[in-house]
Amino acid sequence: MTFAARPIERTASLAVRVYAEIERMILAGDMQPGSRIKEAVLAEQMAVSRAPVREATRALVEAGLLVFVPARGVFVREMSHREIAENYDVRSLLTGLMCAQAAERRTDSDVAKLKRLIDDMDMAIAAGRIAHYYEINLELHQLIGRIADHSCAHRVYNDLIRETHSLRRSLSSPGQTNLEHRTIVEAIECGDAELARRRGSEHVLNGKARWKASIETTAPAAVAI
């Protein structure tokens, strides 16, 4: 698969900008799992030297988005089925925790914003704008994390989300997932922390079930993280 990186503006932090652009392409699915990172090609596309590309790829290897294979090069990391399942399991616990704390700390303004995002997702679904729906979906979960104000849980949650962006985009079941979002927000609005915890956790585990169903009916495919 071919992909095209965007030119990078010349600043004192070229490696940081190159890092961000490669990360964007991976998370957007432009770079597929198993794709080899061609340093010279990326440098030419971004209109930079190879040095910042090399520095950025090393940092991305450390971050877990890329892997270095001796004598072969650097590749977009592929996730095993076990890694994906474990990601869902841990994310379900963190989502439950953040939903519970959001129920305890939410304000009327917070609830209004959550409801507005759900309505926006309904409109995106009706218009067939599934990519837009997914972006709002991410925004909803980020808002719940901010309302919960649990910095450690939110940080780890975001790391896990970065690992499965491409997978979750392809498995999106917008109608069902947004119904689940509504039940979560209802629990948060009522201030019922335990109900919010349960619904938040179940929401992620339902996503895991949809993923498992997909791999049982289709040939296994690598997932870009």
C-alpha cells in the first residue's frame, strides 16, 4: 500500500513534527500494519533531511507504534489477537472507573455537553458520515475522562485507545454503540456511580464481543495500532 506524507514546516523541532505526522498516518490507517518505514521516502515527502525522520522513528519504536526488526528495518507494529483482547479488558476497567467518577463530579453543563455530542453522533449516523461519527465518539469519551478528573486512568486509557484506532474504526456499529452511550450518560446525569461504572465497562466489553464476532467470520487481519 502506498501513502503520502505531508511536507513538514521547518522549525527547531523538526523531529517532533515528523513524529506527529508519522503517528497521524498510523492512527488514520494510512500506514497499514506491517508496512515498512522507508526513511528516504518519508524524508522526501516531508521535505526534510533523513536525520529528523530517523530520530522520530526511534521515538515511535520506543512508544510502541513501530517495531525494529534486525536486518530488516522498521515496521508499523501489528497487534496479536491476544494483545487486542487484553487491551479491551483493561480499557473496560478504566472506562468503568472514569464513568463512575464522572457521575460523582459532573455538573449540569457537563451533562449538557455529553448529550449534545450524542445528538451530534445520531445526526452523523443519519447522514452516513461514519468517519465523523467516530471522531465525535472519541470526543465523548475524552470529555468523560476530563469530567472524571482521574489523570492516571485517563493517561493509560489514551495509550490504549491509540493502540486500537484502526481496529475500532473498522468495527464501528454506530447505532448500537450510541444507544450504549446514552445509557452511560443517563447514569452519569443521575449521579449513580455504580450504574455508570457498570454501563461504561459493559460498553467496552460489548465492543470486544463485536470484534470477536468479526474475527470468527472473516480471515484474521493485522491491526495497525
